[in-house]
Amino acid sequence: MKDPQGLDLAVIGNGRTAALVDSAARLVWWCVPRFDGDPVFCRLLAHDEEKGFSDVVLDGLVDAQSEYLRNTAIVTTVLTAEDGSAIRITDFAPRFRNAGRMLRAPQLIRIIEPVAGMPRITIRFRPACNYGAPMPNRSLGSNHIRYWGSETAVRLTTDASPSNIERETPFILTQAIHLVFGPDEPFADDLESTCREFAELTRDYWLEWVRRLAVGYEWQDAVIRAAITLKLCSFEETGAIVAALTTSIPEAPGSGRNWDYRYCWLRDAYFVVKALNCVGATRTMEHFVDYALGIAATGAEDLHPVYGIVPSDALTERIAPDLKGYQGHGPVRVGNAAVEQVQHDVYGSVILAATPMFFDKRLPRPAGEAQFRLLEALAEKAAKLAFEPDAGIWEYRGRKRVHTHSAAICWAGCNRVAAVAAHLGLSDRATHWNRIADTIQGALLERAWNHRRGAFTAAPGVDDLDASVLLLPELGLIDAGDPRFVSTVNAINKELLRDKHVMRYASRDDFGLPETAFLVCRFWLIDAWARLGRFSEARGLFQDALRYRNRYGLLSEDIHPRTGALWGNFPQTYSMAGLIASAMRLSRGWEERNGRAPP
């Protein structure tokens, strides 16, 4: 049973800014002016303190119905009072083409309309600054309220009474009103017509974007929502893709596993671009590859596993003392010390993300030899570091070892560089990289196989199982029908499954024994079962996974196997990418839509 107080949130955004809105239309998270900025709305992490939010209080509220406008990133919420009066709230961030360019202003737009009776409402706007401190300064104009403190300033522009909003005075809503949350800049155009026009243009943009997706016959709603969500996690100005839009929602209650995910992990971004490519949305890949190769081209000796959405930004980790944490489970961290970790899979991950740029005939600007030379430099690092200890995909903070997954991604990088070289007619380089890849592959399959456990384990010479080895056939390192992989899947089924949920690992780490399951690992197991011909079982496990999405179709990072509550940062790109990959693998084709079973 899912926790009704949990992460029942929707995302609105436009590729520059994003916010989270709950099922009663309270805006509980919004960072200014971009994903990694100061959270003006931070109620999500304030626990029992009423600060850092904006909402609409309807007198006598008895019901709230909230949903996405079909195939868009626009949320509509209908609040109904006990006397039958009702209002509709529409929330979105503007995104559409204008004068040949994509308009994605760092704004949120809210439209509040009466739909029945004489609703009496109160509009509350309580921005914060410096991660949880109330904004100390404000000034009212004829149609706006300006708030500022320290380095953060925001302006609410509205055709409602600024004095009513500033004093939180109730009033009768007799006609539609409009609110624009944004930077401290004057709003020059007519507010009502502009908000209406922006809503229509934003709706049309998303409908057209979805229309071009190539999705399977089954589970279209789930795949479309996941694809839109991944798109919203891309900071298009630079091409960075954030792992999630939040910081410090813990992986488990009271665990201290609280991390800031508002940055670009090169590994995570690979999974995102792969999922979006799977449904035909290639532009995100093009932007990310430009971002990643721009980092690689700087000539830095080593790649970090994670970068800011502007790559030069520092990610020094610190504690935000003015926020108590999600449901009181602190601390709240800003920045991420993973930037200092050694994670060797980063080199192969960039290569894997960039490889389609050489082969996909749909792209207007295919990659060529110049890009290949950058990838070749990354492959040299991957080959050198494949069997060197690192922190691994799960970013252990207290130990290093040679992780099977890291070595496998290093192999994949070398393997793909060989394929690109052959594609470009560079036969000598193809021979060179194939020889290196073959050497790594042979050594890894021998060293990572644990005869006693009958499985590929987390690292050579250890007994610990790890769900990341489920990706070995996906990478091409081993055939799914190989008896060693079949045995590995059986071992994972026995040891890492928790009531259909899949743990990353079950052994003790820096914080003790893990309590929650990692959502993307279930999708990896589903894909493994499908590869092994256990198609019906895989479909059942996938259908069950869909039950744990929130009311808006979104997933976080983790799930509690016993309660079904979502935990971890939100929305988690890993989880949404895994959903897309599994759905596309399992969906019956259009020719089978009359109900014939798949082969």
C-alpha cells in the first residue's frame, strides 16, 4: 500500500526551469533561476514549517482532482468546496517556438478560474531564499509583488489584488485571474491575453512533440509521460541532463542517504538519451553529446562522474541548516561530493551516448572523424582504467574496488570506438580497438565469474551480488543465453528480490544494510527475463511496476518493499528511462493489436 502523504507530485517545466506541484495545487519546489538554483519554493523539504510555497486555499474544501492535460506538461487541478463551489487551477511553464527560437522563460504561470458557485479563496505566496530562510524584503506595485533577500529576487505579477495576496486576505473569485512567478523583471504585455496565449502555445508544443514519438502499441500513456518527464530534466541551454529535480529526499526514512541530484551524471544521462532515442526523440541526445564532448575537449586528464548543468560550476557539498528535510528526515545537502569520486565507467558512458551520432541516419549533422578522435581519447582512459578500483555505479563513499559494472562499461567504450572506426573506414584503428576490447572482455568474464555463487558478482573476488550485472547482455558483453548469465539471473532472483522489487545489492555499505529497492533495477530484471524468453513473467513484473507510479505517472528513485512508498529524489531519470526501455521491449506490435500473443 502506497503512502498517501508521499511523493504524489507533478512536474511542470520547460527545459530551463521546473517546479513540483502537489495534488491540491500547492507549488512545493521551484529553484530559481534554473534547476540547481536557490529553491524559492522549498516546502517539500521544510517538514512542518509553512514556508517556501504558493497555493490557493478554497474555503470549505472537500475534494481535489488533479491531472496532467493529456500529452502535455500542463497540470490542471479542480478544487471543490462543501457548498458545491469550485475552481480550476492551471499550472505550466511556457515553452513554444517564437520567432524561430524556442521560448523557455524561467517563469511559472498559474491561471485560477471559477467553475461553479461563488468560491471564496485565499492566495498564499511565501517565497524563501538561501535554502529555507524567509525572504526578508518585499514591495508592492499596482500589479505585482517583489520579494528579495541576499542574492535571490522574484516577482509575482498578477491581475488579482496584490494587497489581498500579500496579506493573505480571502476574496470571492468571480472571474479568471492570472499569476506569473518569475525573475524580478517588469511584465510588459497584457497579462490575461499573454497567459492565455502562452497556455495554448505550450499545449500545442507538447501535443506536437508527443505526436512525433515512436511508441509501441501497449502502455502508451506510461511511455509518453515518462518521455515528457525526461525531456523536462534536460537543461537545454547547455545540454546537461539532471539525475532528478530535487535534493535530499532520502533513499529510505532516517537513513542519512540524502543527496543532491540536481546535476548531470554522465552515466545517468546515457540512460536518458538511450531511452529517448528508443522513442525517436533524438534532439536531447544531440544536445547532451555536445555538452559531454565539450567537457572532454577541455583536455582535463580525468573526467568527473558528475558536473554542474554549467560544467564549470563547483559542486562543493554542504548542509542547508534552515531546512529540516523531507518528512523531517535531514540533512538537506547542497552540492555533491561524488564530483571528487573516481568512477571509471564515466569514459565508456560518454562513448555509449555519442555512438548513435555516427550511425543514426535521421540526424542532420552526423558525427565524423573529429568527434571520433575525442572518443578515442576517452577509450584510451577506459582501457587503462578498466581493472582499476573505483567507487562504482552506486558511488560508495567508504571503499574502492574493481567493479564489474565499471569494467563492463569501459569494455563497451572500447568496443563502440572500434565500431565507429570501422564505420569511418579507419580500419587500422578498428583493429587496434577490437584487440583491446577482446582482451578486456575475456579477462572480465573470467575474473567476475564466481564459481561458488554461480554468478557474476559485484566485483572480481567477492561474493556480493549486484543488480548492475543484469546489464551485461544489454551492453553486448555476453549473450543472454550463456549459462553463466542464466545462473546469475537466477541468483539475483533468489537474493535481491523483495516482493517483486529489486535491491541494488543486499550487503552492508557505508550507511549499513540498504532498506529500500532501487526502482530501475526492477526494469533491468524485467529486460533480463525477456531476453531469457520469460516473456510472460516479464510482462507481469512490468505491469506490477506500473502500479507504483504516483497519480501523475511518475517515479522517484527508490521504493520501500513493504509499504510501497516512494523514496529518493524525484522524478528520477533512471526510473523513467527504465520504464521506457522495458515497455518498448515488451509491447506487442501494432499488428498484434487484436490480442494475439507475442512470439
